[in-house]
Amino acid sequence: MAGQNCGVTTALLGVLLLGAVRLPRGAEASEIALPHGSGITVFIKPGTPPLPVKPCYIISSKRYKTSLTIKPGEKEVFSFSCHNPENHFVVEIQKNIDCMSGPCPFGEVQLQPSTSALPTLNRTFIWDVKAHKSIGLELQFAIPRLRQIGPGESCPDGVTHSISGRIDATAVKIGTFCSNGTVSRIKMQEGVKMALHLPWFHNRNVSGFSIANRSSIKRLCIIESVFEGEGSATLMSANYPDGFPEDELMTWQFVIPAHLRASVSFLHFNVSNCEKKEERVEYYIPGSTTNPEVFRLEDKQPGNMAGNFNLSLQGCDQDAQNPGILRLQFQVLVQHPQNESNKIYLVDLSNEQAMSLTIEPRPIKLSRKFVPGCFVCLESRTCSTNLTLTSGSKHKISFLCDNLTRLWMNAEKTISCTDHRYCHRRSHSLQVPGDILQLPVQLHDFSWKLLVPKDRLSLALVPTQKLQQHTQEKACNTSFSYLVASAVPGQDFYFGFFCPGGSIEQIQVKQNISVTLRTFAPSFRQEATRQGLTVSFIPFFKEEGVFTVTPDTKNKVYLRSPNWDRGLPSLTSVSWNISVPSNQVACLTFLKERTGVVCQTGRAFMIIQEQRSKVEEIFSLEDEVLPKPSFHHHSFWVNISNCSPVSGKQLDLFFWVLLTPRTMDLTVIIIVVVGGGALLLFALGLIICFVKKNRKKKKNKGPPVGIYNGNINTQMPMQPKKCQKGRKDSDSHVYAVIDDTMVYGHLLQDSNGSFLQPEVDTYRPFQGPTGDCPPSPPPICSRAPTAKLTTDEPSPGFPAESETKLYTFSHPNNGSTDIPLLDTHEPEEPGE
């Protein structure tokens, strides 16, 4: 029994010895002793995160505590009840420096107590320096200097510097800073409070800054930023993002190598409501004859500055009832000057109207590495990342940018008509001005907004070179294209993309549109001569658009309906006027069997009309299969009219036209030969008949018509016989030469001697349509699913009804008497 107890005792002793060798980190005892008069107080207190489930305590004088305070002249030995006290507690070391009652300890600031004497907790060293208002204090930071961060940001290594000033009894936050920046010195007066936060794993044992005595700076603070090469710095006003103190002055001094250039950009700012003075920024720029240069916060800030310069922010006396907030966040970018920064470009927009040009950065992915900025400078001094030039003035600009491909240009111009009587038939050239093309920045978009009075005028676009519509089957391969889209508010409708080198001669649109020239490659400068459109104001028409197409004899012309990917809008009509040369045949082919449209109300249909014969074919686009390839020997129309389609079942039409040389087959040749022989025989018969008739009439020649003879029969001439002279061989069709009242005047007098007007038909030239207007759709009630309609016009080779009507006259007489003519010619029918 005694041996067993001895074994247990030995085991317990071994465990205790092992525990003594491997004590938890929190169980290790720490000792802090603060000398008298040091002005240092140490606080060990719970951290800001919520306590974990298992609590941890400070063990001091055999008591469990949640916090511990050590004052000057005191000594404390303590430990923790857990093995990870850094997750539960923080240590804060405050040192008060009173420069009002005695001399200030200027020079390098030491970390007291040293980090080795402190427990492994997150540590914050705080130096609170109080001084008179007439004394300036300067914090000097060793390399790698400081970098200011904004609210919510953190430092990569966890080491942060928080600096505050004082205005009377009010603390003013100057900013929070990390390492590796440009801030080298901060000058303040009336005291300063500096806090250095070190994470528990950081072994830093120096403060990294010193305090120096300076004369009064007569402002809240001065921050010095030193650049040794290219780089950028983001800085903020005091109390940011809260309001800058009322009627205060804050200055930033920038030290820039002489061979570099600096530009200032305001990232975010707000202005307060001022009662007196005006909030402003002032620059002291080397070489400027107007120092200080004063700018409003809303103004474009200076750029392309060589050498050191100062920037100051001046507040105002704010409205007591509604003070508002003055705050500023800005960036200074320092980089090497570029060749373009010394070149001035003159952009003359003095002759332009309702036009603007914006130069701005391209959208790019952000990088963590330093990227030199791209600035556009107006008059070489006012620089910004984007610049807008307006019409009516001349502008001098330069560029401060390492790579001008990072910028692009977008322009917009409005051409409007308010009085249709003045604008009718007027035209305007849609061409990019030369002063824009000479700039070393790529043009991205140039948009013309074309506005017309509603239901009064329409628009016609005529290109310098015929256009090709961009399709998947035949994509545009030029460096630019035109996007034609509706500019009617609330209407999402576009006609398509078009580029030079096609077959479209004209695009007519119903109402307001925008035409956007969009470039795709720098080679646009070489192809700029190919760009050019002319817009004309034309009489109003009801169709949404009309395309005039003259196909190329070598390639297919691909055409598709507007709004291709979203479908033709409801109740919209579009036409294509396709010209076919006399020696060509056009093959019309649709690429799909059906359009896919399903109508909710109304009907969707297509009309194909020959412009010469007026023959029409009407197809229901909802019910029928699209026609198979067809051949057209003359110009023709293709017209589509949409219904109100069901959502997702829109109307899309895609087709192509190909021209081939016209050939004559054997059947046509035989018909022509046989027809020619029959015509020859018929002509010979006419000649024989005419000769016989002439001889017969010479024998029965009567008195002249111009002499009245009461004994002669005055009956009207009978209808002519079938055999007569051809119209081509006589002048019978020139009716203006015949004066019936001179030839038959004595027969047209009544009893009072006045003349009776003859009832005769006269020749009138054809006044109908000649193929310039698209076919009109038939009424809904009379539409057939598929029908072939012909007009009542006469077939070629046969005279019309008005041409075969006899020319007659009448007169009073008591009897019927035949009147021989002066010669043997008889009245003739009008020829073809």
C-alpha cells in the first residue's frame, strides 16, 4: 500500500515539473515598473472585439481582474489566466508632455517602456503634447515616411499612425497614416496628439518620428509631401469625412524633382454654407506671376506643374442655422513629362453649333501597381482626367499622359428643324471636323442627333459611298461604322449598323434619329475620307423606313429588318426599293422559311411588287411559309408591315439579293423570230391597202372643205377602216398642230354666227407613279393569304381605251351630206 502511494506521488511530481517547463504564454509573469515623473501611464484593458465564450482574466496580487492601471512610480507583476491573452486584452501607454510649464523634450521620441517589457498584446503608444498657441510643433517622420488612408481603410502591416491637433479645447483629427508614403513632416501649433498602434506580433522598438520646435505657423497645420520619383498621393482635409473646422486654413507643401511634373485632381469634396468669405483653394506655383492662384473647389485644378508647389484650403464663416460641411479628398500625381505635354493643339469649334467634344479615359481594369495618369490640359495649366469642349469657341489643349491610347474622344452634335417651311429640301453634311481628327487621341463615337417637326418632315440619309448593312453572314471589316437609331423619346428602335462598301444608296426615316459614327481601330485616320453622310429634310411619309438598294453585280447583298435582335416594333412598316439594271436579273432569297411572328392583334404581311408592271404578291407572314427564291427582271419593292405581336414572337426578316447577267433562251428566240416575220407580213399588207385606198380617193375628189357648199352632204366622216398608216410614219400624234376651227370652221357656226366647241379627246402625258413610292398595303378586310394582283393598265403593244376613242366634232345641219377632204389623208388612231 505504501509502495502504491509512492508511485502516485512520483507521477504527480513529474506532471508538475513538466508544467513548470511548458507554461502557457499567458501564464508567464510580466513586470512593469514606471519611474516617478515620467508622465507615463499604462492601461491594460479588454479589447474592442466581444469577449469569447471562455473568459480570460488578469492575475495580479493573486486577484483576478478585467483591467489593470499602472501609474508613474508604480510597479506591477501580473499574468493572464489564458494562453492567448492577445485575443482578450490590449495595452495602451500614454505619455503626457507639457511644453507650457517647462521645456519640451525635442528630438527623437523613444518607446517607453520598451516593447520587450510589455506583454504580447496589441499595443498603442500615445504622446499628448500641449503647447502655447504661439509655439509651432513639427513631427518629422523617418523613411519610409507616411501614407494617408481614408475611413475604412487599413494598413498592410497593421502599423498605423493617428495624428490630431487642437483648437482651444477641441480636438481636430489631422488623419490616419500607414508606412511607405510621401508625408515627411506635419507642423501644428497649440499642441499635438500622436498615437502609434503596433500589433502584438510586431517587434518594432522605435517610434519612427521626432519632435521639433518651430515658430507659429498661423494655421491649423502644414503637411509636407516629398516625391523622389514618379508616384501618387491621396490626401484629405482635417476631420475628413466630417467637416473641416470653420474659418480655418490648412496647407500641403509638395516637394517635386525638377525633371518631373505634378497634377492635382479633386476626388471628392463638399462645400458649406458661407456667411462671410468664400471657401477656396490657393496655389503657390513656381514661375507663376499671379501667386497665389485662387480656384473654387468646383474648378478644374492645375496640372503639368514643374517643381515644388503649395496647396491651401481656406474655410469661411458658416451659417449658424445651416452650416453645411466643407471637406476635400484629392490626389497629386507626379510623372515624367511626355512629348505631347509640350505640344499645343488648337481645336476650332467657333463655326460649330450645338456640339460638344469630351476627351476622357477609356474604361480599364485597375491595377495595384503605380500607373502614371493621363491628363488633358486646357491652356497647359488646368488639367484633369477628362475635358469637355463646347461649340462656339477656339480651345488650346495639351496632354500629360504616358500613353495616349488610354484616352478616347466622344462627340455629339444636334441638327434640328423647327420650321418645316424653312428646312424643306435643305441638307447638312454629317462629317467629323478636321480639328478633331488632328488630335492624337482616337475618336470613339461621334453622334448626330437629327430632329424634325412631328408629322411635318422626314429625313433622308445619302452616303458618300454606298453602305453595307452589318450582318453575321457579311460583317463590316472597315475601321468604322454608322449606327442609325431612333431618337424619339421612349422608343427603343434602331435600323442597324452600316459601313462603306455596300449597295445601300439611301436610307429614308420617318422621324427623329441619331446617327453615330463609331470607330474600331486607329486606322480610321487613314480611312477618314470614306466617311461622310448627307442628311436632307424631305416631305413626311408614314413608313418607319425606306432603304434604296442597288445591288452589286459581283456579290450578294444581305439585308435584314430593323431591330433585328428585338423584333420589328408593333404596327411598323418598312420597305426596300431594289433597283435591277436592264441587263441583269435579280434573285431574291429569304434565309428562313418563316419569320417566327405570332400576332396578338392585326396581321403581319409582306408585299413584293414589280415597279414596272405593278404586279403584286402578298404573303401572310404569320400563316405562310416565305416564298422560295424568285427572279426579277425589273426593279421591285419588298415591303413588310407588322401586327401587334405576342411577346417573344417578334417579326424578323432576313434576305439577300444577287444579280446575274440576263440571258435569252431558245424559246424566246423562236418567239421573237416568228413574231418579227408576222409583223413584217402585216406591214406589207398595210402598205398595199394604203396604196389602193389612195388611188380610189383621188378619183372622187370633191370641193375643198374650207368653202361652204349648201348642196353638198355635210354628214360627219365615218369611222376609219382597219388599214391605215402607222403612227410612227406620220405626225398624227402631234395634236397641237391641228386647228379644227380653221379647217372646219364654216361647219361649226350656228345661226348667230358663233362657233360651237368641238367635242374631241386630247392627248395628256402620263402622270401616275413611276416606282418611287413603296406599294400600299391592301385593306385588312380584302387581304388574301396569297394573291397575285394586276392593275388595269393596258398590256404592252395594245393602245389604251383613251387612245382608241375617236376624235369627233358636231354642227347644225338640215341633212346629211358627205364632205370630201382636201387631200386623201384620213384620221388616224394614236399609236403606241
